[in-house]
Amino acid sequence: MTVTTEAAVIEAADAEFTLQSVQLDSLRPEEVRLEIKAAGLCHTDISVAGGGLPFPLPGVLGHEGVGVVTEVGSAVTRVQPGDTAVLSFTSCGRCANCRGGHPAYCDTWLPDNLLGGVRADGSSTISRGGQPLGGRFFGQSSFARTVIADERSVVKINTSLPLERIAPLACGVQTGAGAVWNVIRPAPGSSLVVFGAGTVGLAAIMAAALTPATIIIAVDRVPSRLELALELGATHVIDASAATEVAAEIHKITGGGAHAAIEATGNTSVLEQAIGATRARGHIVVIGAPAFGATVAVDVNFMMPGRRIEGVTLGDSEIETLIPSIITLMESGRFPVERLVRTYRLEEINQAVADTKSGTVIKPVLLT
């Protein structure tokens, strides 16, 4: 049975989103239909809408959804109608990385989440006037009032927190937190520097504040974000617009360079700074994703004293474990995601995009 709903459609690169009537396909056995209550707007959505990342357009984006289950396919066991669920990334569940607890490195991650826009058999989950649209973005395409999601994208939750606070956990928050907890795992007395105080960077700082790291440095160009970083757990901040030698300042603060650095801006010049900010055996974690084909210059001899660079997708997270854990921390007041969120109506999506680009909002969340 097909279902008609309203979605924010992007027609072509650099076009604005427009609310349109679309049709959702009948459910497959492993799929779930949900009424979306809130959906975060992420820089990845903006990059695709701007043509920076390949995705079949016209299409429906959105990959930080949260909503109520209305129907499930015959093979679905994670949720049932009436459940509230977060929609995160999808994965095959069968490859070695999925079986090993690393679904963010699934063998089919790129086509299933970012590039394909269709099911594995080539069929579309969303159409308009009988013509298929690019959909199934991160297994969901949540910029709509009703969606079809892969079961592997769905995490059942049980919380009284407002759902607009929960939506960012699907991507941005788990990416930053997971990079700290799953990848860096700070040792007692260690130092960590985070480049970029957006959603991902601030989530990393909140996560780091719950570890034994004793020096947590935030680097950004927006003073208000640096002030917020201090309130959320940073011990030091550096205004990159004023500091001429950011790496040298980090070496001074840490007494020889940071034990770990997170690059969360997607700027290759900033990544070079992050590499230079670390000490011997330093760990550089790359979260920010620039345009495909972007490269950085690395001094090989500088890397020889044990420094290592590691690319990380979605915090190397197992979503059914990490997302409920963050919710528990939020409920106890120890992970204040609400400090990042500003809400918009779905029909205000273009204003949310503009505010994100201008830096006036950290995490816009669309209410349906």
C-alpha cells in the first residue's frame, strides 16, 4: 500500500527545498514506516543540497529523524507500531565489520547511506507523480512528515525528553561523542584538542568532559561558540581568527602537544593544523568530511614519532548501544544537548539552512 505525505524536496544542486506531495512505496519485509516528529539538519544534508556530495536529485534528504512507528514489515523485530524511535545510519548487518560491532564501516555504507538513493535492488522508496525520487538517504530520508526507514537505521527509545533534543543523536552528537569514547578513549591526565565547535565538536567536548582527560581545548572562529565550549567542559579555548600560530599555542597549553586532536570542520588546512598540534604518538582523528578528492600535505618525518591519522565515520558507533546511553546521560543532566538546539517548522527548512551557513545556529531541528 502506497502512502501520500509531504516532504521537503531538493530539485537540483543549489536549489532551495520545497514542500511537495510525494508517495511512499509499500513496505518491504525489513522496513518500517514512521510519522516523523523532529529531524535534525546536518552539514551533510547541506553539502548534498549544494552539490558537494553526489546524490541522485531531485530527492529527499534528512538523516537525523525521530518519530513514532506506524507500520512494520513482516521481518522487523526491533520495533512495533506505537514505539518511538531514532533514525540513524543503515548497514547490511552481514559483512565482517557489521558482525564485529562496527556498522559505520559496513561494506555497503556509501551506496546504502550517501550515494545510492535507492534500495539494493534499484527500486525507490519515494516517488512524485509516478516518477522515482532520490530517497533512502541514510536509510531514511527524514525531511518528510512520514517516512520509510530500514530496520537497521531504527533505534527504539523510551524517554520523556522532548524529541527535538533527541534527533541530533542520530548523526552529529553520536559522531562527536563516539570519536572520543570509541576511538580516542582518553587516558587519565591526557590532553585533547577539538577543531570546530559545531554540533560534532561540542558533542566531543561534552563526551571528553566525562573522561579522565584533564586538558580539553576548543578551537573555533566564533567567540560565542568558544564561550559555550567552556560551559560544556572545555578547559581552554583558542580563537582561530585571532591566533596566528594555533598549533604553537596548543603546544604551549599542553606542554609539548596534544595527545589527541579531532578535526571536525572538514577544512583541509585545519586538518594540517591538527596534525601539527600533536605530540609524539599523537592521535589525529578526522571527522569533518571535505569534498570528495580533497587531500592534505603531510610531512612524513613529522609522522615518524608514532603519530597516526585515523578517519572516523559516525563515531565508529553501534547505534543500539550508544544512542540509548547518551539519552540516559541527558536525562541525568550530564550531556546537555539542548544547549545546541534551535527548532524550526519543516516549512522553514530554507531559513534553517541559511542560519546554519551563517553560523547563527549550531543545530537546527525541524519539527513536523
